[in-house]
Amino acid sequence: MKFNIFSVNRYESYLKKYDDDQLTGAKSLHYFMEHYEESLKQFGKSQSLSIFYSSLVNLHDYNLTNGYQDGSNLLKLYYSRLA
């Protein structure tokens, strides 16, 4: 199978560009999958680690009903409570 190195580089750049959500600043699932090993090394064996991943279902419906600005405000509020 042949790969175009420019396409691969473009795709990797795209993924890195979107590691942080532009609205909330939260890290993406892709970022976690790429960096979880080094994240785990920061914790000693005596420490525990919790990971929370969420996918908001029906946010599009919420946006259509209440407006996109309210949807953005909801996401910001949601993330601020988790951070």
C-alpha cells in the first residue's frame, strides 16, 4: 500500500490543530489516546487517576431549540464544572 507523505503530514497537522476544543479548551479524545502513557507516568503507584470522557448526545437539537449561543454557553458551563 502506498502512502503520500504530504497527505499523512497534513492529516497529522489537522489532528494536532484540533487537540484542544476551540470553545472550551478541553483536550480531545485523540489527544488522550496519543498521550495517555506519559500522563500515567506523572502519577505514582500510590496515587489514583480518574478519567472522564463524555459525548453530549442531542446537542444539535438543543442548539436548534435554544440557539447556538445558548449551546455554546452550555458547553462552557459543562466544561468549567469538570475542570
